[in-house]
Amino acid sequence: MKREDISNAVGGISTRHIKEAESHFSQNIYSTRKRFSAKKMVLLVAAIVICFALAVPALAAVDIQAAYEILYGVSPKIAQELKPVRMSCEDDGIRMEVISACIKDEKADIYISMQDMTGDRIDGTVDLFDSYSINSPFPSSATCEMISYDEETRAATFLISITQMGQKKIDGEKITFSVDKFLSNKQEYNDEVPQIDLSKANLSAKTQTDVKIRGWSFVDASCQKPEYIHCLATVPEEYFSPTDGVTITGVGFIDEKLHIQVYYDNILETDNHGYVRLLNADGDEINSEANISFWDSEQKGSYEEYIFDVSPNEISDYRLYGYFWTSNSLVRGGWQVTFPLE
């Protein structure tokens, strides 16, 4: 890259953009407690803006998306003004496109489709797996949900709902919607697990306390996390898998309460999850009073321990039922569309 190219590019950066960046950092530099001066931050913004401003071969290797993300963190307003409008994009044969938008005052409903142009990686179970992001230059709340799937075109339609804070009209603004992965081919299991005989549950089950807790929940919201959590020790010889990606790894009593432990394989790439419940011959159902989840040794799979307020004397009246959701199809990519709200 020639020196005059850089000089001309810096000289071509909008003065308004520089002033806005300087104002942004002058207002936030002390609250963020960073060791950079506002002047240095302005130079950082200017350097990133060059990535967008220059159209020379030397920039071909620059990760423009990464630069945009940095700039968005610095100043969403500047980032959105520099972001080109692109109503559709395609990556690895999968096309994402803005279909339409309904704008009213501070609210906007945007319809976006994702279509597999070459295969069947998108189906009626497609799940964006919390991988999407909605970038806007204004404070807002937003949601995204799949609303339909067309088997003939292999296209799923998503509804993005955005509300601008402060009841300000949203018309004329610009939105960037990004997706970097999704799940499909999701399976559902909702049935009895007859291979588990609850009447044979260990009355003095071995326990473990050195687990990496992911979370816990109690039916009684007033309950506090106990100082020590006793979970079942896994018993490999008693493992049973009712469906791919889900394994029951322990059944037994701790402190006169029934514990059932389930392992969900590779949750970071499958979103395998579910729950178990007890039913008697009359169809009466008992749900767990508490759930405790903890990581496996690699922090990829998750154990979930369900605790039931059922005594050993009455356990023979119940059967175990499972409700599980699993997936074995994760698709990664980089889909992003930027569009005006008008």
C-alpha cells in the first residue's frame, strides 16, 4: 500500500465520524476505566474506518467483519452508517434474505428467510441456536422466532420483532442481522423408559460433591442453594440410553429422596436437553422438586440431576417417563444482511 493511499484515505474520513467518536469516548472514558486517552481511541476508530474506506488490493486479506464488530463496539452509530445495505447473502449454498418489513412508530416486524439452495440442511425443526445477533444504532429490545417452513423450497421464515426505546419512531434506521450457525434434524422423545426399574433403585446410592455446577432450580422459589450439593455418582454398568445423545447415568435415593441423573451429550453443538417425570397406574404425575446441572470433565456435555419427593416405600407405584429433544446436525457459516427500516 502506498503512503499517498493511506494519506488520502485518512483525509477522506468524514470529520463528523471523527467528532462523533471523540464525543463518544470523552463521555465514557472514565466510566469504563480504560487506560486509553480519547485521542488514542479516535485514532483507533480512524484506523478501523480505513478498512471500510480503502478499496485497494492490499486490504483483501483484512477481516472486514471483525473490523466492523470492533467498530460497532466503539460506536454503533458510525458502524451502521458505514455498513453497506445488503438485502441478501449466501454462504455454502444457504441463502438468507430479507422478505419484508412492517414499520409502525417505534416498532418493526421484519421477515427473513433462510433457504438451502443445494441440499436439505434446513427443515421444519431448524433452530438458530441463540447464534443470531441483531445490531442497531439505537437502544432497543428484539426477538427472533421461526414462524413457517416450506418443504418445496426448503426455506424457513423467521420473524424479527424490534422495539426502539423511548417511543421514538424507528423509520429510517438501519438494522444488521447475523447468523453464524443453526441446528436442524431435531428429534423428540416423549415416552416411558421401561428399561429403568424404579423399584430396584439403590437405597444408599454413592454420591459425589466435587461437581462443576452449571445451574439449579427449585419448585419452591424461596429455597437457597445448599452449601453442599450431593449428586449421584455415575454407575457405568447401569447406563441406559433411551435415544441418541441422552443417557441415564444413575438412579438412587439420597436423604430419602429419589435422584435420577441424565447425561446430555455435547450440548454446545447439539442443544440436547429434556426432563424426566414419574407416573403411576392412574396417570397421576409427579414432577421433580429440584434440578441440578453440572458439566462433564471436558465441559461439553451436561449432567442433569432430577430430585423427586418420593419415598422408597411408594416408589414401586411409579414408572419413569422421559421428554428429550436432540439434534445431530449443526451447520456453521456466516450469514449477514443489513437493511434500512423504511
